[in-house]
Amino acid sequence: MERKIKEFSNGTYLSFDTGYFDDWCVYLTNRNGRRYSPKDSDYFTILKEYANKYGYKRIYGDFIQIYNLTGKVAELSVLQKISMIAYTYQEDSELLDIIFSILYMGMIAEENKKGTHLGKRIKRLGIYTLLIEQKKVDYAANFMRHMGWREIDSLCRERGF
């Protein structure tokens, strides 16, 4: 059952619904009604572009603000905080509001994944690899595939999270 989480002024909205694994799949529905589940490489590409424009540390720092507020449930106060953070990017605010909200919801989904040992840290590792280590989008989005959770946990701990 679709659970609408956030609607944007351009008619786009984000929701959770049933996916391949569980009921925590993030969906974006645009104003034309096209609905899809954004892939890491999709929003990593956009984040990389904005990091080139605004600075890697600024984008990462704003992501960390959201990361620190993320739990197992979507909270209105956090969704509003994301919009406030995005607003500081002026003409790019609406798209960054959507991207940061997708990340927030993706982290909630990871926190709710059955049997998780990593939770939201798995998203942080991808973003860290993309923005701080400045790896290419495809690498940052896919390098953890086929790794066990202990190996990913070790990579997170090496980076301080």
C-alpha cells in the first residue's frame, strides 16, 4: 500500500510502497503520473553535479545533517528541515529538496530492512565515497555489491562511522 511522504510544489511526490524486497521501496511520481524507484546512480549523478557547483564539503555536510536526524520513521520535522536546507541552494532548491528527501527516505528504508546490520550507514558510505573520496558515480553506487555486511561495516568504521 502506497504511503505518500512528501509532495513538492511542482506536483512531484515521494512515497514508500512495496518493492522487490519489502514495503520500504522509495518511489518518485512526477507531475505527469510517471512513477519509478530512483536508483543510487540517478541521484548520485545529480549530487555530483551540485557538488561541483557548490562544493563537495557543503553538500556532504548538509547530507550529514539529514543523516543525523534519520531514524526508522519519516518525521515531518525532518522533512521540513530538508526543505530548509535545500532552500539555501536558491535556484537549485527544488531539485535538491527532492534529492535530499530521496536520500532521507532511502536511509529510513535501510533502517527498516529486515536483519540489517548496517542500516543507514550503507547510504552514508556511498555518499562519502562519492563526495569525500571523489570517486565516479558508477563506482560509488555499485562498489558494495556482493560484499558481505562485515566487510561494509569495516569500511564504515575505517571512515569513522
